[in-house]
Amino acid sequence: MKHFPQLALAAIALAAVGTVYAQKAHTAQPPVPGRYGVDQVCRDLNMYDSMKVTVPLLLRLDERQTQSWKGVETALTDARKPVEAGCGRLSAIPETGAATTRAARLEVVLNSSLDALRRVRPSFDRFYATLNDGQRKQVDKLFENAPL
């Protein structure tokens, strides 16, 4: 449970998964399909729902912050849609094959993740502005381990 909030908030930054995937591609070892990156985005879809509960409990929100968080919850629900659609498109693209096939998979995930991030970011920024210094430090700490 210790790392769950880190994973939950990392969901906001789904587009960053592509960065991790790209960084791994530059190492001496070729990336292994299904271990991280592209496929991880689809496996982590439940984080959208679980973070709706985890973040308010972790930060102990006051009434004003709770109202602001409701905007993030709505955005998270909306942001899940393009990721689900992208994951559906991934099933039609082979996991292995030519570099162009892998690039096509990455493009689907990056585009759907960026769409999701753009849907969440404005409400998250407004929510973050309502936090006190201690709460911001908690959120910042959670993001230290996010693949940004």
C-alpha cells in the first residue's frame, strides 16, 4: 500500500510512460514487449478509479479542496476514455515485429495518453493550487518517483 499513492498520481502523467519506453529503447538491451511502457498503460487503467479514493484520504482535504478534487475526479473519468480506446487499438497491432510496428504501438499510446493528460491537467493544476504547503510537499514527493 506504501507505493499505491505514487502509482495513483502517476496515472495523471500517463504520457510519461512513453518517455520511459523510449529511454529503455536506448539501452544495450532491447525492450521486452509487455514488461513496461506501452502495455503498462493498459494494465494500469484501474488507477483512475482508485486514485479518486486514495488522494483525498492521503491529503485529508478540507471542504474547499474536496470541491476542487471533484473536478479532478470528473476529469479522470473523462480521461480514461481515450486511454481505453487506445488500448483497444493496440490489440490490432502485433506486440512484436518490425521497428515500424513497435513505433505504431508507441504512437497509439502516446497520443491517447497525451489526450488523457490534457483532460486532467487543468483541473489538477486548480486542485494543486488549493493545497497548503504540507499537502503540496506530499504531492510533490509522490511525483518524485513518477517517470517524468
